[in-house]
Amino acid sequence: MPPGEHVPAGSLKSPLALFRELVGPTAVMAAGTMGAGAIASFLLAGAWFRYDLLWVIVLMLPVFVVSADSASRIGALNPDRGMFSLVRERISPLLAWFILLVVVPVHFLVTMGQLSVMVSAFKALMAWAPSPGAAAGPSPLLLDIGLSLGLAAATLWLLFSRGYARLERIMTFLMVLMLLCFLVVGLRGLIEWRAILAGFVPSLPPDLPIPDGSGVRVATGSIIAMVGAAIAPAALLGLPYLCADAGGSRSELDRAFRKAVINLGVIFGAYATLVVVAGGFALFPLANSAGLADVREASGVLRGALPGSFAALGPVVFTVGLFTAAMTTLVVAAQVTVYFILDMLGSDWRFTAGNRRYHLLLAIFVLAAAALAPLWDFPALLKVILLMGINVLVIPVVYVIVIALSNSRDVMRQMTAEPWRNAVLVLGLLASLLLAVNKAPSYLRLLFE
């Protein structure tokens, strides 16, 4: 600002105005990406290796932002064509059907996993445990089914009450709420700022033996899990639909990129950093930190995250963030799945008040997952982590699709991908191939054991 120039009255943005700057398709996807699986990856990376893997977050964010923005541009420039329609018409119908047949059941299982996490977190927040001598109540299974259906119904009500515009505001609010929860939990760890800053220098910490002698925690495994938590096929396939539903257009591409930088870069980056810091500060010093294997176990011992008389609030605040994370991922997984199905069937896929077919299919999808989720035997967070392993097998194919469509003049017209954008997308493709190669053996073992 030139000397002597005054700030015009009202030019400083209010918190509400700043909030509105965040609202948009990338806020929805950022909130959905901050799921229970992502929390598991980042928290356990901190618990096992303290702050030594913080550099991974910095390196993966540009790939995350540019990949998501490239997918959004496809939707903005083709508002009347869904992503699966473009794949079917411009690349191959068989490829479109293959991805659909893989993604739909995986997303159904992801939805089940997130509902299980929501139920577990809700029961923990309510401290629901039978007291000695209490009268017999409903069986734990019936209680879990009732809670699962109730939470699913409440989520659907939030989605359907005001349409897509309300969805964007709700998801943005939940994204900010998640960030605040993990800020509270991770804030005390910032006193170790020198060690935290050192963690942004790339290095590979030594393997960490598990206390029971069953093996070791390998840093490369945590790195791959952290990258996989951010780069997901749902984001790259779903953002074009979200962008079209939001009314994105060519004239708004620059503004959309700024929002992607804020939501997927700054906010998601801060969230991931705070979760790693919380794990590194509160969990890494524990004698059995290498033995921690899931978020529920880890969150129960997060009492060191807050000082003095506030120590007991650490697990509570973390659980609120965990519940919110599971809810947002549930919403995105279910929503984009319905987009995919209706688009492939040639039906209206837009999330509008008058699209009853969309509402009905989304309700069936979520309520069916809610009814079946309590019947699984695996721990809630283990379900999500396993499903993320299945999901990574699709990511390289989706990257190839985004690169092909972003460079097609028939699809992008004069807005084909720039050389720098292609370079980043190729880095994302290479990262996804490494992710798939690393996860494929464990996935095959699960199939044949």
C-alpha cells in the first residue's frame, strides 16, 4: 500500500466473510479427505517417529493441490458432462465400467467404516458403558445398529435440508471444527518447536522395534500411508461433479485455484501437521508407543496433550475431531458414489432439490451401510485402513485419466494443462504407482489368507 493511503472502511474482512472465502468444492473435498484413515496415518506417524516425517506433508501438498485443481478444471469447463461420461466417450467405456465396479463397493465399505468410527466416537463421548447392577438394556449389537442408523439419518437430514449450497457450508464448518480440535490437542506440542522444525528436513528415521517382538515399524511404510491419505481417487473423480454442482465456470478458474491452495494446501497441511505433532508430543515418549496400532487406542492415552487439570479433555477433544472426520468422509464417499452411478446410467446426477432419484439412491446407500456396519468383526479404524489399501490400486489409473483429459483440446479447449501442471501430475502418477506397488502384496495376502 502506498504511503499515506488509508484502508477503506469495511475493507477488513469479518470472520463470516473469511469463512465464505473458504466455501466451495475444494472445501467439501478437503473435509472429506480429513477422514479417520488420514488421522490414523498422521497420528501413528507421530507416535512412532515423533516429528521426523513432517517433511512428507510439505512435499506431498503441491501434488495434492495441483491434482485436485486439475480435476476441478475438467468439471468447470464441462458442466453438463460428468467425469464418467467423459471417460466413456473420450477414453474407453470398458475403463469407465471397470472403475465404477471397483469404486462403488469400496466406497460402500468406506461408508460402513466411517459409520463404525462415528458410533465408537459417539459412545466414547457419551461414556456409555453398563454400570454394575444396572437393569438389562438392549443388546450391544442392537444398540450399535440403532446408533448407526440414527447417525446416518441425521447426516442425511443435514444433506437434504437445503441442497448443495448448504452442504458446502456444513462441510466447510466441519473442516474448520476439525482443524480447531486438532489445534487444541497439538498446540502444547509446539513448545518443542526446534524439534518440529528439524522434522521438516527430509530424512529417514531408523526402524522402530515393536515391544512384543512381532516386527518393526518402518518409516517408508508410514510415508506411503501419509501420501495415500491425501491422494485418493474419490477426490480426483468426484471434484469435477462438485465443481459443476457449485456452478463453476471458466471465469472462476483462478479463484478456484486460490481456494484449492487454501483448503487443500494450507488448511489440510496445518491439520496433518498438528495431528503428527500431537502424536509426537503425547504418544512418542510412551514406552510402548511403537505398539500403538489404531486411533482409538492412541486417543485414549492422549492425556499428555493438554496441561494440568485440562489433561482429561485431550481424548475428548480428539474424539470430537475424530467423529467429525468420519462424518465428512462418509458424506463425500456416499455423495460422489451416487454421482458416479447416475452418470454411468445416463441419469441426472446433479445434487438439486428436485432430483428425487439422487436423494433416494443416496439415502439407500447410506442407510444400508449403517445397517450393515455393526455386523463387521474388525475394529472400526482397521476397516478404514484396510479399505484405503484396496483404494490405492485405482489411483494410478485415475491419474492417467486426469492427465489424458487435462491435455485433450476436445475437453479443455484453450485451457489444456500447462507444462508445469503436467509435470506435477506426472509426479502424482509416479507417487501413486509407488503406493500401489507397496500395498499390492499386503492386499493379495488379504485375498488369499
